[in-house]
Amino acid sequence: MPPPGVIIAAPASGSGKTTLTLGLLAALRARGVAVAAAKVGPDYIDPGFHAAATGRPGVNLDGWAMPPALLDALVVRAGAGADLVVCEGVMGLFDGAAGPGPGGTGSTADIAMRTGWPVVLVVDVRGQSHSAAALVRGFAGHRPGVRIAGVVLNAVGSPRHRAMVEEAMAETGIPVLGALPRDPSLSLPERHLGLVQAEETAGLAGHLERLGRLVAAHVDPGRVVALAAPAAVATAGAAARGPAVRPFGQRIAVARDIAFAFAYPHLLDGWRRAGAELLFFSPLADEPPPADADAAFLPGGYPELHAGRLAAAARWRDGLRAFAATRPVYGECGGYMAMGATLEDADGTVHPMAGLLGVRTSFARRRLHLGYRWARLLADAPPGPAGSVLTGHEFHYATTVDTGGDAPLFACTAADGTDLGPVGGRRGLAAGSFIHLVAGPVG
């Protein structure tokens, strides 16, 4: 049976989910609880913070892009060897995509219904008192099958403020598990795609320790643990469930450093479980792909912040080009940009990239691209044969200045059915796009 779990959700983004989640993880670990963590949705930054707080790999549970069998398998794997799973939600509790995917709308509520895990709702009570109870009452009755088992108040201004909110909350019958004070120092540094990566956050261990002490002082972790319930998912065959996306080779060279850190944990873990060997290398350290690999993968990340260093890394660029002459190279988002001809940084400086593809991208001409994607392969490529449909997610500010004559890789459709046309590029054994693949083939 999977270990018990609980979901940390909120009425809206910015309510304090991450603060409570990290503090709770740190507090429980300090008490000797073997706690694991999961993140709802396609976020590739929060799982890194979860891993730092728990000492265990984080995992994404994506109710839009992942089919039910994959979700169930990941729920089981997330809790393997743990006493408890704490799952951080995404956006507001009921917020999801404009159209359904293989697993649902992608909302935190979808995961709550799939797993049966109870929800602890974090409510930012700035500017309100008794109205917070009305909000919680509405959320509790909005969708049958989603159980709000407790509330944590965030940004409480004073003891009197807390007392007023709790007085009104008592009428809902939903217990208040604690109240966090207003404290701007609790915030983690951010950049254009969200939080600065865990690997780059100075003093992270100390910050997590402070969050753990704060939550232990203002929220009773024991009461949260007592609310948790075992996941009501199909466990049969979970261990044998195949990889979310087929391995790109038997020995896969994977770029890994602060410029190429956005590889989904479930993707890499699935490849290992399928028998593939992962060989990591750092483009920023001017390392080429290992010569004994039979495929290379450049995940997303922040190449736009390190374009000068990548342009100066001649050994990496030459080695990648030599590798691509005989073996497939696949890139996602930042990895795709680094495989192109040039990358223009925020200051307008144009840097030469690896040149495996002709695409030219710009971070100076910023425009947000965000949303789930259906992606149908237009030719055979590392993720699958031509015609395969995969699910993925796009989140970046870069603009394609010129495709460079590359043949498109995918025919792409948004979650709401909007035809986005051909995207990505392929040239010889090199292929990539801005889409972060989550699962597939689908259907």
C-alpha cells in the first residue's frame, strides 16, 4: 500500500504554498520522518527545492499531460520507502488547462480526486478576516470528491487578526492547523521563469532550516500528518510501468549544469528503469558529450543567462557537432536554443551556438509562450516514430528570429485545440523544439 499523503493547495498563486510545503518538509525531516515530496503540474524548479528539503528526488504529477496509469505509477514510486508524501499544488486548487488532456485538466483538484489525498488549504488573509471563512466554505463545497481537511492561515497581521479569522472559520467545521505571520524574509529569490534554481540559491540549507523552525512554531506538523490518507491508486503493475517517453538510446549523454537543469525527474528515472545508462556532462564546463554515448539530450534551462560562456566553450561546441555527425542529439527549450546557430541575450548581444540547427533565437525580443501542448512528430526522431503524438508543456520568453531553413519537428496543438502549426526543427541527426515533453506516445 502506498504511504499516506496530503496536498498543500491554495485559492490562488502567491498564497504561500511553497513556503508552507518547504517548511513542513524541513520540520518533518528534522523530526526523523521519512518524508517524500511531489509537485502538481509541469514545474521543473520546485522539485529541486523539494529534493533539497527531503533528501529524496522530487517528482511531478501532471493531471493534464500524464495518462492515468503513469500518474498511478509515479504516485507509488514517489512514496516508496517514505512514511509520508507531501504534494504541493499548482496555481489555485481548481485551476487547470482550457481543454482536457490524457489525465484531466491539470488542476490540483484532479490529483486530489485521483489519489484521495486530503487537501490542506493555505489562505492568504491579508486584507480580510471573516470573509476568509466564506472563501473556505465555497472551496470546500465546490467539487465533490475533493476534501479540504484543514486550513493554514498565511500573512496573519497580529494575534487579534488571527483570532477574528479563526472565530469565523469555526463555523465551517474545517480546522485551522496554524497561522504563519507576515515575514518578507521568507521569500526565495525569483527570476523570469519563477524561483531561482535550488542549485543556485545561496544559503539554501539555512533558509530551509529557518522555514522548518517557523512552520514547527506556528503550525502543528503532527496534525498535518494525522490528516494524511493512503493514495487510492492502482498499485498493480506500477513498478513495471514503462518510461513516460522512450529512451533516446541505451547510453544517453545528458547535459547537466545550471544552464541545462530542466529535465523532468520522472523522465530520467523512467529511462534508468528501462535499462538506459545516463552519462552527465556540463557544457558550461566546456565538456563534450561522452564519446561512448549513443545519443545526447540537452534539456531546458537558462542558456540565455550564460550565452557568452557557451559561445566560448569551443571544446563543447566542436564535440557536440562531431557527436551529431553519427548519433542523434535532441534538445528541449534552452537545449534547443543552444543547438541553434545563434542566441541573442537580453542585452542584444548575439552569440554563436553549436550550429546543429539553423534556428536563431532571441531573449532580447521577449514574448511569453506558455501552455500545454499536443505534439505530433512529423518525422522519425528520438522521442518516437513519425506520427507519434506526445504531450508536453511550453514556458519561455525567447522568440524565434529565423528558423534557418530547418524542417519542422512537430505539428503542434494547444490544450484548447488551437492549431499552433509546425514547430521545432530537425536537420540530419539533430532535432529539438521549445516543448518540454512529459509523456507519450498517447492514444
